[in-house]
Amino acid sequence: MMHIKEIDNSPSKILLVTGRLAEGQVRAAAEGAQVLVADVDVAAFITPELLLSASPQGYDLILIPGAITADFQEAERALGTKIRLGPKHAADLKAVLRHLAKEKIELSRTIPACMLLERNMREGALDQVQQLEEEAHSQLRIRDIKIGGSSRMKVLAEIVDATRLHPAALTERVRYYEEQGADMIDLGLPLDARPEQVKAALQTARKATNLPVSIDTIKSDLILAGLEAGADMILSLNAANLPQVGKAVATAGTPAVIIPGPGGISLEENLLAALQMGILAIADPILEPPLQGLAPSLHRYQAFREDHPDIPLFFGIGNATELLDADTVGVNALLAALGAECGASILFTPEYSSKAVGSVEELARASRMMLLARQRLAPPKDLGLDLLILKEKRHLPEEAMPETVIEAKGGHNYQPDRCGSFRISISSQSILAQNSGTTIAGKNARDILNTLIEMGLVSRLDHAGYLGRELEKAEIALRLKRSYVQDEPLWSSEKR
């Protein structure tokens, strides 16, 4: 039996179809639409036949639950009304209806509305970022990359000790950073590097990418070698090396980052000397680590920006993330926001330690978020882009606890599977399940477990359950770029 809950003075002709369990949530979110309740508890089990039995008429759109997988095209033709997937969860229905009211959005027969809107918002945000960047003015360019002005903050990814890497390893690292969204690549040079090694490293990097490539050293002979090899930017110049290399840097027209020092020589003094030589200068007031002067250094940035509004600013975020034992996702987002407020043009980071892995990708997204937020004159939220990895914007309603439950029992008597045991591991961005004669590789737990079952390599339910748990842990570790060890807790807090 189907029944329709009428809502008076409905401004639209939308029908929301749901089951008994979700009726309350759907009615609360209906916002002027009508609600049809199917004779089924779980909304995902609604069939075309159930909808046709109610024969709803006079609607422009029928929204069925997003978790439904059945094909409603025949029902759509029979009723003469568009039938599209709504959100997977009733909690997201209000947001979907508001989007429909604000703008014409073509929903899908196969993609839930929540996922479709999320994708549309993300694509729209990225399109807007691209348009803003195309229209932006800049203070200088490094190849085709706009630096400063109203352009997006650019991410400069450092490869530490680049000259110590084999050419194949250096190439792999350059391409990894490019895939992660870096705008420019920096070759960090150790103090024992030789000029010929600098030239070779630059040549290797240039072959690996079309992105601008900088060198990072204060040694004059290495700076001159980098200029000769065509470096796109120099890090860094100060009073110690300006007399030896300043004229060459200016003649080459290569932008250079100016830093304070040595000793008590200020950034302003070094900047003035560099500008008088004709150097295309980018200033680095130096971002200090947490509890080592972070707040005063931010004040320094703001003061410098007020005094020198036409000089691009270099913002060394790695100085903070590498010296803070906290997940980098939120730290990078906040530091990017602070950089935007200070007028930063370049966000600089390595991924030197394991805890900082992913920083380049995080900053690439954060820089786009800050550009959108600045254009909208709003905080960086609800942009279509975010850095929410482990937490969520909206918590879905929980199931009510039944009156009667059976408490799960701890402990289990393990019995070996006659098909053998498996060793689960991660290798080359894949999950591996190996026994004495077989190795199954894949990117997700579901595919690997299904393959093991289809091949007859699992005979016990408890073994299948165990493998499912371990494979899911391995998939989470892979997605979060964490280490995985079979039978050990994934989270460090659980290991204590």
C-alpha cells in the first residue's frame, strides 16, 4: 500500500518517495514537496512495481532514494514523469532540494543526487579557480607561472638533497610532486654538492617535467652553476653571496628569493641591495616553527607586506609542519589561510619526514580554497573544495538502539583454513594478499576478497571475515599514505 502525505500550498511539483523508517526525516526536509511512502520499511528496497502501483500523477520530478539500484526507466515512461535519484541519506535531502530551488540541475538515474551535487560543486569550484587565475594580474612570472598580485598562491615542492639521488630516483620524485599538484619544483642542494652535480640534477629534472625548477642553496659556486644550467629561480640570496652572484642573477633575469642575514643584517637591507642590482626579488621574512617565534614571524610578514606591497612573498610552510607532531592536513590548511592573510605568493614545503607525506597535495588544494574564499569575501568553507579527510561536515543520524540486543563475545578459537593462510601487505601503491603459491594485487579490499573467494582460496567464514578486516585496514592505510603491518592496530593511539 502506498500513501501520499499532502503538504498544502506546494510551490513545486516534486514527489519524494521513501520507506516507512525514513518517513519522518523525509517529511521534515520536504520543504514544499509531497511525500509518497511505500509499503516497505527500508527505502532502498523500493521497486518500480511499488511506485507504479501508486500511479502518482501531475509531477515534474519524482525523487527516489539514492541507494536504490533498480532501473526505473520503464516506470518513467509509464508515468510520463522524470524519475531521478535523490540523495543516499535523508539527512542530505534538504540541501538537495535547496539546490534544485536555486538553480536548474539535471539529476541522474544512476548517480545519487548528493554525489552529483558534490561533483558539480567541485568541478564548478575548479573551473572558477582556473578562470580567476587566467584573469589575475601578477607581480612577476616564472616561465608561465604567475607569482604574486591577485594570482593563486603557488606551491613549491622541495626535493631534499637532490644531487644525492640517482637520476631515476630524482625523476620519480619530480613526477610524484607534479602529480600531487606542485606548481614548481625545488632542488635542495646539500653543502657538499659540486657544481657539475647541480647541472646534472637540473638537466634530469628538466627532462622529467615542464614545471619551473629552482635550486636551493646559499653557496655562490652552486648558484652560478644553477644559473648556467638554466635554473628558473634561485633560493636564496643574502649579504654573504650577493656580492659574488648578484650581478649574474640580475643579468640572467632569474627571480631570486632574498633572505635576512648573515648575522644581524636585515631582510630590508638585503632586499634593497638586490633591487639596486636589478634582481627580480621575492622576499622571505622567514616563517619560524611553532613555539620558536611562529606568531612574531607572522607579524613580520604582515609588516613587510604593508611596507613593500609590490614584492612577492615566500612562505616556508615546511618550517612549521616538519617541526610539529600533528597531522599535516589541518595544519597546512590553517597555514595556507595565514599565508593568504599575510599576502604570501609562494607556499614552500618538502615532504621530508613521513608525517609530512601528502603536504604538497594538501597545499595545492588549500591554495585553491583560499583563492575562492578571497574572491567570495568569505571564510574557506562550503566552497566545493575541502581538506576534510577523517572528519565530516555533517554527521548522519544514528540508528536507534533496539530494546533487546545480544552482546558480542570476545575471544575466538582459531582453526586453520584448509586452503591456507594469507600474508597481507602494501607494495607499489597496491594491496597484496599472498600465500605459498598465489599473489593477488589490487587497490581495494572488496576486489581482492572477492577474487580470493571466487578462486576458492578461502573455505572458512571466520577466515573470510578476518581477511576482510585486514584488507580494509590495508586499504585505509594506502589511502592515508600510512604504514600497514598485518595484525597490528592501524592508529598509533591504539598501540600504547
